[in-house]
Amino acid sequence: MAVQKLQVAVAGLGRMGKRHAVNFLHRTPRATVVAAFTPDETEQAWAKANLEPHGVTIYSDYNQMINQEGLQAVVIATATKVHAEEALAAIEKDLHVLCEKPISLSIDTCREVIQAAKAKPHLKVMCGFSRRFDSSYRDAYEKAEAGIIGRPPLSGLRPVISTTLVVSSSIHDIDLTLWFFGEDTPVKSVAAAGVVAVAPGLKQYEDFDNAVGIVEFYGGRVAYYYCSRMMAHGQEDTTEFIGTEGKLTVNGNPQANLVNTYTNRGITREVPAHYYGRFEYAFVAEANEFTAAALDNTKLPFNLTSALRAVEIGSYLQEALRSQKKLYFDEIGNRIEQASL
């Protein structure tokens, strides 16, 4: 008896799209890639060499691709500005959707996608928060839930990432905060500060190459973010989760492998050159768990509303960074003005 496989299409064949295509084609036993979309000629050439020999049909038009007979799911890895548009079109065609983060930089548009997904509860619609599938973060979360480091109300999350503090780049770390603190934990205040140290061209975009953000939540939780574009040594993603009786650190001593070099210059080690060197297997787990949920009609590991909350908090951080003003909120999420003398 033939084993049922999820028929998957991949939209966008840039760096991340290629990785999704390879993972679903070669590293997800219960899925197969049947179609791919890209308008880019260089990416099309890659697809013809690497996907077409496996029976994948290559399209230059997204709408034509999602009309392919037998298609069941779409993985969206195109530019952020079209994520929501393509997700909505796929949902309309009754297709499961795995969409790279963020779904949109617009809060209203995120809500539109969430409502479309709610209207079709038989579909699995998931935002690609790959760190939720990382074995180290999962282990840390289980330990925190078990109370190993004490009560969580007095805790802090400190992601360190080599990008600026904007919605599209730090959204993974905001999502980690929501995962550990609770998706519905209300925000109390948001503050941020940044500098332009090495890339003066960022000023015209009101952007920064180094920034710090602090998000205070009701219940005594605080998240601290440090973001930098000056990490010449490579990719570093460090997270600390601090409780009343200890702390958990994820990737506190980043290493590309288990080799340390001992010379007259000291002890050195290499770190991954980019995010995929750190999170490759998280993306593989993501592909397999999304496929299983679609085929078996089981629950996804987290709610789509996390994508909306992450964009909301990210937009608050960006506003605080640009305005240099601290933002305040009541316990139901309304903005409030803090009295001053």
C-alpha cells in the first residue's frame, strides 16, 4: 500500500526557499515537493537543476502554481511584503500554509490572515518560528516549565542577534519571549535606544546598527534584547532565562563544532557563519511537524496568533527606538500616557 505524502509547493527560491525545498524534498519522508515558484531567472536555473529532475514543476506565476492539481500545501519564502497576499490566496484555495516570518509588517494584515485561517479550521496555517523547533530551546522550555529555576515571574530573556532591532529581524526573539512568558501575557511598557556606529547610511532610513530594547510585562516579567550588526566573528544567538532560583542559558558559548584551537594566541573556537549553521535541524523538524499536522489533522505546536503579537511588540519596539520615548499600556493592551511632573 502506497504511503500518503503531503504534496507541497515552495514559493520563493532565495536562500531560505532553497533550504525549504531541499528539506521537504529530501529530509521530510511524509512530504514531497511537486511545484515551485520564482520569477527570478537565476533561481529558476537552480530549480531546473535541483528540483525538476525530481518531478517538480517550476512556475514563474504564483497563482498558476497554487492551481496545480493535487497540491495540498504551500511553503511561502518570498519577500515579506507579499507573504500575506500569498498566504491568503493559498488559504482561499484550501491549501495548508507554512509562511516564513513575519506574515506581514502590518498588524491589520496579520489579523486578516488569522481570520482567514480561522474560517477554515481544517487547514494548518503556521508562521515559521523555527526556534520553537530547536532542540536546545525546547529543552530549556521544558526545564523552565518544570520549575527547575524557580518561579518565572522574576525572569528575563536576553536574545543577542546580529541584526538591527526591527520587526522583520528580531521577531524570532520576540516570539521566544511569548513562548517562555506566555502568549497572552500583557505588555506593560516598551523602551529602546540605538546608535549608528559603523554604517552611517542607515540614518536616512531611521535605522541603527546597534540597539537595545526592553519590554516589561505585567506579572513581573522583563525581556531585554541586544541587537548588533557588528558581530564580525559570525552568528551568535544567546538567550538567558532567569528565574528566582537559577537561570537557563541557550548557546552561551557558541561553537560551530567541538573543536577548540590552543595556540600562543590563546584558546579559540569558530562559530557558525550564519543562522542556518545554528538552526539547520530546527528547520528540518519544522518541516516534518508541519507535514504531520497536515496529514494527521493534529494540532500545530503553537497558535498563529503568536505571529500577530510578535509583530505588535516589534512595532512598539521600533516606535520606541525611533521616538526615544517609553511606551505604556494597560492590562488589556490599550496605550496609556504616563503622568509626569
